[in-house]
Amino acid sequence: MDNTVYIVLGVVFAIYLVITITNKRKSRERKSRKFMGDYKSRKKGD
């Protein structure tokens, strides 16, 4: 039963790493948002 603490901590750490990696990618995309400059949202009827 002592290993469950380490397993839970490992899972939390893995989730933390995934969140930080995705945040870095999003901030990088936010800096280079040239491709979203002339984007217009489409409606289903068009």
C-alpha cells in the first residue's frame, strides 16, 4: 500500500508535464498568429 502514494504522485507529475507542454505550444502559437489574421468564422448555412 505504500507504493500507491508514489503512483499518485507520478500521475500528478505526468499531468503537470502535459499541461506545461501544451501551454508552451499555445503561447508560441499566440506569438505567431499571422495565420489567424484574416480568418472569418463560417456559419452552417454558407
